[in-house]
Amino acid sequence: GGPKPLAGRRIIVTSGPTHEPIDPVRYIANRSSGKQGHAIAAALARLGGDVQLVSGPVTLPDPAGVHTTHVETAREMKDAVEALLPADAAVMVAAVADWRTDTQADQKIKKGAGGPPTLAMVENPDILAGIGRHARRPFLVVGFAAETQDVSENATTKLDRKGADFIVANDVSVTSGVNEGGVMGGTRNRVKIVSRSGIEEWPEMDKAQVAERLAQLIARRLDSITV
Ligand code: PMT
């Protein structure tokens, strides 16, 4: 039921955290649950989109009507996203680890006389920035910004640095009031839509409602593009 304004549109969505292994039993991760990204994938599919979700490790079921690829690390997520091009739009909701350990030990690192290990870190590729400047860049590129301070300023910087059309900014320092567990991991969100034409503040709502509104916005934007 309902209108299908995204029929025939291929849309890539990333969701969830990435896990960056340290050794066979340990990894670096973050508090992303995938709730916001999965809700967006589902909302886009309800509007008729051909939705290709690339998900990091989450405990959520794959959304109905969506094609889901499961990955673990940032580098796997980047490869999976690029393999899905070309697309009409990309919505990068995943909380991709900015860093990984320089090396991953083949064996479990033992506790020993040497004391705690020092983990040398290297930067992960920026998937959004790569897509934002890709030769086969989707018509519409939407990034997120998880900030704990100067939300609007940092999101505006990310818009340009990552070559996005929109940045959906959320304040992930919010741990009370919005919902138990905070924006990362919880069920509600309050976002600002940052574009070159300004900043639009949306009220706090369920992640499913944020997803619904964002899907409508994406449908209108793609509609205005003459292919
Ligand atoms: O998963 P939930 O529990 O529902 O929580 C939702 C959320 C808080 C994770 C989500 O709403 C959100 O803010 N996602 C972006 C998280 C993030 O990593 O933000 P960032 O400001 O570090 O990154 C900015 C953008 O660049 C994001 O679109 C991110 O996907 C992308 N990025 C970042 C680093 C990297 N190496 N590659 C990327 O593509």
C-alpha cells in the first residue's frame, strides 16, 4: 500500500558500527545499534526503493524488503558499498571506526611480564568521502554526523570535506531526556538537517519517524533531479 515515489531508484544505506579486530578474540567498536540506519533502509523500501543495506555487526533482524550485506570492518564496508555502485542515492548512517590497529595479531595476545600491550593505530578509509567524490557518485549523497559538541559547525565542515549534499547531525552526548541509552543505541533521536541552503532542526522523535521524514525528503530530492 501507499505511493511508491522511489520505484526504480537504487539506494545504498550503511548502518551499525564496525568492529576492528585486535586479535582473534578482541575488537574495537562503538555504541551504534543500527536502529537508525535500519529504520531508514526500511522506510526507503516502503517508498518503493531498491534498497541495498550494508550493515556492520548488529543484533537487529535484516529489514523486510531490503537487500542486506553483512560486514565487520570499515574496509569491508567500503568494499561492499563500492561494489554496489552505481546508485541514485547513498545514505551513510553507519558509525564507521575512524581507526584500526596497525596490525592484527594472529594469536590471542597474552597477558604477561611485558605489561599491557601498546596498540599502534592507523586511520581507516573514509567511506562517505570516497563516495562523495567518486567517479560514479550517486546523484544524492547523505551523510550523518555524530557530534558531542559544536554540532552545527562540525556538521557544516563535514558537508564540504566529505562532498555530501546533506548531513544529518545528531548530538550523541545526549544521554538523558532524549531516551535511556542515549542517541547511540536508544530508540529516539533529534536531528538537524544541514545542507548548503541552511540548517533545519527537527523535533525529537522516534528513530522510525526520523527515518520516515528523511525518506520523504530523499524522494522529493530525487524527484527534482532530471536524469
Ligand atoms: O545505530 P544507532 O544506535 O541507531 O545510532 C545512530 C547513530 C548515532 C550511529 C547515527 O544516527 C549516526 O550519527 N551515524 C553516524 C555516526 C558517525 O560515525 O558519525 P561521524 O561524524 O563519525 O561520521 C560522519 C559521516 O562519515 C557518517 O556518515 C559516517 O558514516 C561517515 N564515515 C565516517 C568515518 C569513516 N571512516 N567512514 C565514513 O563513511
